[in-house]
Amino acid sequence: MKLWLALAILATAVLAAVSLFVGVSDVSLSALLAGTASPQAQLVLVASRVPRTVALILAGSGMAVCGTLMQMIMRNRFVDPSTAGTVEAARFGMLMVLIFAPGLPLVAKMLVAAAFALAGTFILLLILKQVPLRTPVLVPLIGIMLGAVINAALLFIAYRYDLTQSVLAWTMGDFSTVLRGRYEILWVAFALTIAAYVAADQFTVAGLGESFATNLGLNYRRAMALGLTLVAMVTASVVVTVGVALFLGLIVPNLVSLIAGDNLRRTLPWTAVGGAALLLACDLVGRLIIPPYEIPVGTVLGVIGPIAFLFLVLRRGARVA
């Protein structure tokens, strides 16, 4: 298993290396090694390509781990931040900041978005308590409907304040605008991803259900609060920086679970690496499909995600937590 993980990390590193040299601006590896690269090429590499690649890795790994945490806490394989109203609530928080406190620093904006994301997730949990769940598919469907309600309110308010264009920009998951000095908040997502790995055993036990977890001595409510807080903050940091990466937290955790099981101590490294690799691959596809123009990562994932969701729903014998 460690050998396969090492190979996965190597494949992700290869994708990251390719990402550094793909784009409209000509940045040549041979010229860089020979010391003949132009100052413009060196500037593009340092100020744009490297930050963009690092942002893709941090956002991909963080959102994939978020999906895993939500699925374990809510005991449903079809849930992730984009199907639980979490992303829409974070965007609503960003809109409130733009209207009432546009001068807040980026960290403060992230905290406000995280608070709204956490509130949106708790609203979903309250709704689920009132609905008889006869099939696991109902949970993401209710989450998607809640997200649609939040999104409708968001667009209405944005239209009234002439902020529609800003709001739509958060739906793209566009990494083309990532530059040095404008992505560093994503290191917060990385730190929270590490925190999730440290507490992985608690989340694994919590995924067994409240009664079972309590009998094993786990404070179930505290574990849930910790997990949802981590999800909200990572989601907010990604939304604030690059927008929405739809379905990433749905695709990768389910694929990893099929291969490696449900022990988070073992699967979270796989999930983080898989999320980074998928986002890097989608970004490369977006850059290469219609050069010199780019298709945002969110659009590419928006095509892959529904297909993956249908596959998970229709797959015979699909395991759900």
C-alpha cells in the first residue's frame, strides 16, 4: 500500500511539473536549466505558474478531505460541500462581506464565509432530522435543494446591489487569476487538512454512529462539531481564493473508499493526493482543450462530477455509510 501511495505522489508530482510549463506564455524547462530564459519567462514562472500549481494542490487536497469528513460525519457516501449547501452558504457569507464590510482583510473574509458555511451545514442537519430518509440519495438531493434556495437568495441580493458579476466569478473555480500574494490563504486549508489527519481516528469512530461512538468513549457531538468546523473553514478558504470546485469532495473519497476502505488514518493521505491530482489534471485539460483560451477548472469538474454522481447512484451494490 505504501508503494502505491508513493507512486500516486510521484504521478501527482509529474502533473505539477507539467502544470508549470503549460500555458500561453512560453516557459521552457531547457532554457531555465541553461540559464537563457528571458526575464519575462522567469517572472511568469515565479509569479504565476508556481503559485497556481501550489494553489491547485492545496485546494484539491483540502476539498477532497472535506468530502471524506462530511461523508463520515453524515454517514452518507453522496455528500460533499457542493451537495450539502456548504459552498452556497460560504458564497452567501462572501456576499455579505462585499455589501457591509468590503474593506475586511482576506483572513477576516474567510472567517465570515466559514461561519456562514457552518451555519448552512447545520441547517441541513436540522432539516434531515425532520425527514424520513428511506434512501441515501435523499440526503444530497435535500442538500442540493437547500443550496438552490441559498443560491437564489444570493443572486437576488447580488442583483439588487449590482454585484452579480462578482458572485458569478465565485462559481467558476478559476485558477487563472492566482498570482503570488493572492493564494497564501490556502495554506490555512493545508494546516486544517493536517489537523483532520491528526483527528482521523475520532472521525472514523464517529462514522459508526452516535450510539456506537458513545459506547466507545468518544464525545460524538464534539467530534461532529470539530469535523464540520474543519470542513467549513477549508471550504471558505477555497471559495475566497479561487471559487467553487464542484463535486471534487464527492468523486475522490468514493474512489479511495472502494480501493482502501473506510479507515481515515489509512485513506486520508490517498484522498489528499487524489484530490490534488484530479484538480491538476482538470486544470491541464482546461488549458489545453481550446488554446490560447482556458476553461475554468470548475467547468471541467462540473462535467465530470454529475457523471460520477450518477455512476455512484446506479452502481449495483454501491456501499453507503
